[in-house]
Amino acid sequence: MEKAIQVKGLQKSYKQHHVLKGVDLEVEKGSIFALLGSNGAGKTTTVKILATLLKPDGGTAAVNGFDVTTSPENVRWSISLTGQFAAVDEILTGRENLIMIARLRHLKNPRHVADDLLKRFGLTGAADRKVSTYSGGMRRRLDIAMSLIGNPQLIFLDEPTTGLDPEARIGVWNVVQELADSGTTVFLTTQYLEEAEQLADQIAILHEGRIIVSGTFEELRKQFPPAKVEYIEKQPTLEEIFLAIIGKKEEK
Amino acid sequence: METTKNHFFSDMSVMLGRSMRHITRSMDTIITVCLTPIAMMLLFVYVFGGAIKVGTDNYVNYLLPGILLIAIATGISYTAYRLFMDMQRGIFERFNSMPIARSAALWGHVLTSLVANAISVAVIILVALVMGFRSTAGILSWLAVAGILALFTLALTWIAVIAGLSAKSVDGASAFSYPIIFLPFISSAFVPTESMPPVVRAFAENQPVTAIVDALRALLSGQQVGTNLWIALAWCVGIMLVAYIFAMRVYKKRV
Ligand SMILES: Nc1ncnc2c1ncn2[C@@H]1O[C@H](COP(=O)(O)OP(=O)(O)OP(=O)(O)O)[C@@H](O)[C@H]1O
Ligand SMILES: [Mg+2]
């Protein structure tokens, strides 16, 4: 299997603060990879290094076969980043944001691309409103839509579902699944085990600067004490209840 | 393989379009930029004007070049502000992770600054016309005036870029412009330098604003500009180049 990402011994410090102490990971082309970790574990730092926004202090990282420090430009041609905090232009409208990115990706028909994405993400009604009037969920959807423009081989999603309601979260999950089905590699970070369970082919947990476990969900489940497993299984049920109530309301 | 260099101009035009939209959607910043210089012009012409002897009967004519420079110095503090805010926002992170010519975003801001300042300069000239400003300058002289003002704007804009890129807070990003706004007061902008005490006069006569103001004034009143034009141009180009080199260095470090 070809590798979309290969990371070996990745190190990063902010002044005295040693955040990444030798991270090793590999992501296969066309798969969904979930990086899990608590607040401050270094997930965003890892993503930023892989997306060429930060320079690592040590170790190597290759994305789609290109080294992030020696050929960042080649890396940028093959990726797209949805950062942890929505990277949208508040003063422009949703449509203008999409057209802007399509033009920066030098696509033939920016307006057409924008219209398609607006429809796909349920933003057609709000397309010509300033983004500053959008709700958090709408902003996130626009943000992800902007990252899909130009069909990059690999998409980074840093906590794509944090702050979304269960329905919107499932919407994002569907998008991620569609991306993977069409051959795009997805590298996502999350704090929710259930999200990793739902989506990921491979899961890695980042803790105290290193990957402490990695594997498929089944492989991970075996390593966790039963109590935790029970907690994991409860989450979807709560969600199901919530969705059932919402669903009933809408039927009325 | 495609490279980002091939797309520099198209990328930059997208960036320019973006920040121009920012400006047209917050016209209040342009109005704010115009207000103080216009108020100053009113104050100097109708309050102090009677007491100031400059050797011409039309004080608005005398005053306008300095007022325009003050307006530009105020205007570029918004450039620093806009750049600073952009760097804080996620959108710059997105641009930086995309295959875009690295400095396209910066040039977008610089050109926007040029357009925004041109608008406020035009507004102030209109107000001055109402207040009695008259010029005998021909097309060529007006073009020269526009050229000097554009160079002055560019020079200050690159200083603003350094401030916007290296500031730690919003206030810091715009505070750098206060000394620049103050420079015209210690120049020939409001009163002839001959009326100043020797030390102040020495400073006033050798700082860039005096040369620029004198050149503009001569051009607008249809007189010979002489060496002032070249001194003014040298100052503008010199400041612009130095500021540009520093700004690019800061920018490379940031991204
Ligand atoms: N620019 C910075 N300067 C100094 N310290 C930083 C900087 N960015 C991150 N850190 C520190 O590095 C550590 C890892 O941060 P990072 O953002 O990568 O964590 P994270 O796993 O993404 O957390 P979260 O789940 O909260 O998003 C944190 O302790 C953070 O305080
Ligand atoms: Mg994070």
C-alpha cells in the first residue's frame, strides 16, 4: 500500500515547552486516519507541521511523497487544510469565499464550483449573506466546503465536528466518508472516540508527545478496560435519542 | 509540475479583490481617515489662518499638501490594522497552506492601501475646492502630484506592513503612525520654516515632509519645482526600498 503520510521521530517545542517528543505515524492513501488526544496533546501542532505552516525541530515528515521542510510547495499542491478554527473570511459572503478559493486554485469555472458546494452543504439560502452573520455550524460547513475545492489528494480536518450539533456532526461524517470513497485521504483530529470509531480506518492516540497506541478500532478496543468501552457505546445511544426527538418534531 | 510563480499576478488580483471588498464594506474607515485632516484644514484656515503669515493670500492652497500627507499617514495605520487582523485570523493559515505565491497576500494589502488612500485624497481635495482651493497646475503637474503622493503612500505602506506584521496587539499595529502624522507639524506644511527657532528649523528643513510639501506646493501653484522634486522623490523611493526589504524579511520569518 502506498503511503500518503510518513512521519518519523517528529519533534517540536515552543520555547521550553516540548510538545512533540518523537511522533511516528503512517497513513495509507485513500484511508481515513484519526488522531486522538486530549486538549494540548499536540494534535494541532502535528497538523500544522504536516500542512507546512510550522517547521519541525527534528524528525522527518513526508506528505504524498514530498518532504514538508524541503519541498513545502509540492506538499501544498496536494493538500487542503481545515484548521481547528474556521478559516473563512467574515466580511465576504459564503459564495464569495468559495469563489475566492476556486480562483486561487486556478479552476476553470469558479462560480459553478461555488454553486455546487453551496447546494451540497445546504448553504444556498445563506449564500449571499456575510459570513459574520452565520451560525457556528454554518461557518464550519462553509469552512469544510472551501477545503474540498480543487479535489486535493489529502485533506486535513482539525477537530471538524467540535461545537456541532449531532445532526450537523453526522453531516460532516457523511462528507468525510464520501471523500474517502472517492479516493481522497483524510487526516482528522478529534477528541471523541466515537467519531474515530465511526469513521476511521486507522486510529492513533497522541499522549505526552508520542503516539501511545495505534491501529484499527477493533485493535484499540482490545487494549481498553471494559469501563471505557461502555462509555464509548453510550454516546451513540444518546445521539440516537436526540435525533429521534428532533425527527419526531419535524414530522409534526 | 505547476509552480506558484506562474500565478503570481492572478493570485494577487484575487487578494486585491478581497481586500478591496473589505474596504468598500467598511466605508466608515475611509470617512474616519478623512475626518481628522478635514477638521484640521477647517481649524487652520478659519481659526488660526488669520494669524499665520505665509506670504500668500490663499492659505488653503498653502495648507493642502501638508493636509494630504497627514491624511495618508492616518490612512496607512488602517493598512497595518487590516494586515494585523488578517494574520490573527484562520484565513491566512488557509492561504499559507495553499499553493499561492507567498507574497501575493501582502501585495494585495499594499495595492489596497494605495486605492484607499487615493480615495481619501480625492475626497479631501474636493472639500478643499469648496473651501477655496484653486490650482493653476496643468495635466503634467497634476500627474506629478499624483505620482509623488502614490510614492509617499507606498513608502508609508511598507512601514505599515512592518508594523502590522510584527505588532503584538491591535493598538501596537496602528500606534506607529502617530509620529508620522506628527512630522508635517514640524515642517513647512503649516508655516514657513523661516519662522522657526534655529534647531527646529534645521530639523524641519532636512526632513522628508518639507521637501515633499514644497514640491507639491510648487507643482500645484504652477511654479518651478526645482531640486525639491528630486529630493522628494529620493526620500520616497529611499524609504520605500528600505521599508520593503525589512517588511519582506519580517514576512519570511512569520510564514
Ligand atoms: N504558538 C504557540 N506558542 C506557545 N505554545 C504553544 C503554541 N501553540 C501551541 N502551544 C502549546 O503546545 C501544546 C499543544 O498545542 P496544540 O494546539 O497542538 O494542542 P491540541 O492537541 O491541538 O489541543 P486542543 O485539543 O486544545 O486543540 C499546548 O500546550 C499549547 O499550549
Ligand atoms: Mg487543536
